[in-house]
Amino acid sequence: RLRRVLGPGPAAHTRTLSMSFMFGVRAARLSLRCPTGPASRPSSMGHSLRCYSSRPSRFGNKKRTQVLEQEPEAARGGDWVSQSQVKEAPPTAAGAPATFPSYEQRQQQAGSQYESLSDGVVAHMRRVYATLATGIGISAAASVTAMATPLGLVHPLIPGLGAMVPLLGLMYTSKHTHSQTLRAGLFAAFTGLSGWAMAPLLLVALKVSPAIVPQALAITTGLFGTMTALSLFAKPGSMLRLGVPLGAGMLMLLGCGVAGMFVPVTSAWYPLLHSINLYGGLGIFTLYIAYDTQNMINEYEMGEDDHLKHAVDLFINFKVIFQRVLLLLMGRSDD
């Protein structure tokens, strides 16, 4: 083979002999370096081991480190372990390994959200609902105070925008880095300003019928309790799938609200925008109760135990539903 590469002739024959001698010497050195035995044979995975001697180096008394290099080779039928001897885990009927059930199987095996509640989750939910009840009480007291004083004549946009300041303060602070008293004060300020912003609407509702406000409060409480029970008796995490559709619905409500500010009342588009904002907002925030309930449980299990943030989410749902129900009852009384 070397003669074919180097060509014919005496010089080529001499070069052939010299190169054969060099290759023979190199092969002899490699045979001395690599020990014979099972370690130098190819492994069952189609890799070979290159061994280096651990004898003392001629440059000192230090020993060379034995290095094992794996060189990938093509799998052959003559490997020490045949490929047919490799056992694979038998697949299940759904096509997944038996040790890792599929998502559908885990959902079928899991019970309701209520059955999976731990003692820590129950204690956290009690703290959240106690904080929510306190916030509703502060909001009601602020509304009554504003209606009994000249504060009720203030445009509701002013306290409504003012409530955004403590709300952002709550969202961008943490119980681990800020004082709990400060964050509790921000929660009280948010709920109080929200109640002040509702004072003009409550004044109009009481003039229409004194029974409207208690009726709206009872209906809102019933809806809140129903959606909370629905989220607890549903599959764990099933309500979290509503996050994206509810977010899209919020964008739609925002667009209708902005458009309603520039559309005159006499326009034919105003009743449509008003109906979308009224009924759409009622449906979206009613579903948000179930979503926020399971989201609160999920976040607590992930380590987020901020009861003030969870109470704020539920308070916003309660407030928006109460406003929509109040407007619906006022419209029915006018008819």
C-alpha cells in the first residue's frame, strides 16, 4: 500500500522500508503503553479507552496521571454487550414510561383543590380573608364618611387616581424588605380611597332606592362565595388556565372604557360600549375570583406568602363586581 502511494523504484522501496520501520516502532511503543486486558477492550457502548502509563517520568519523580479518553466508534455487531440485550422500559397505553405518568393521568388521579389543601395553605387563606374583610370595612367607612361630609362632592376620579399610589406601593414592596406596619398602612389607604371614590355612586343609588345598596352587597357576597367554592372544588390548577383569556378580556374592557370617554352619549356606539363594559366587566371579574383563589394557593405553595397582595387582588374583584351589580339594579329601578 505504501509502494502504491510512493511510486516504484529503488528510492521508493527504501522509503517504504524506512516508513514501515517507523510505524513498527510506534506500534511497539503503543503496545507497551496500553496494558492488555479487559480495560483496553472496547466498551459496550461503542467507545475505546486510550491508556497512558503511570510510570515515573524521566523529567522528575512525579508520576503521570492516568487519562482515559473515550473515542466514539460506530456500533458494531461484535460489541461485548449486544444491543438486543439492552432492556427498555415498557411503555404504557398512552405511550409514556410507566414511571412517569402523563399530565392527564395525574389530573385524573388528583382530587379537588379542597382535598389537597395543607394546614399552611388553610392558615394563609384565613389570614387573607380576614384582611379582605378588614379592607371592605375600611372602604365602607370611608364611603359613609364621604357621603356625610363635603368630601362626597369631590369628583370620584381624584380619589380613584390617588388610590393608585398606595396600590403601586404594595405591589413594589415586599414583606421581607419593608416594614409590615408601612405595608398595612398602604393597604388601608388603598381601600379607604377606593371607598371614597364610590361615594358619589352610592349617593345616587340611595336616592333611587334605599334598598339597592344592601341588595347589591348581598348579591356580590353571594357571587364571591360561589366562585370561591367553585375554585376549591375544581381540579388543582384548573382555573389557572383562564389567565390568558381573562387578560385579553381586560384589554378589551380597557379599550371600551377609553373609547367611551370620547364617544358622545347621543352616539349609537355609546350603548354598545356601555353594555360591553357593564356585562363584560361583571363576567370577567367574577371569573377572576376563581382564578385569584387558585393563584393564591399556588403562589403560597411556591413560597409567596404575602397575604396583603392576595387580599388586594380579591378586594379589587369584590369592588368591581359590586359597582356593576349596583348599576344593574339602578337601571332596573329606573325602568
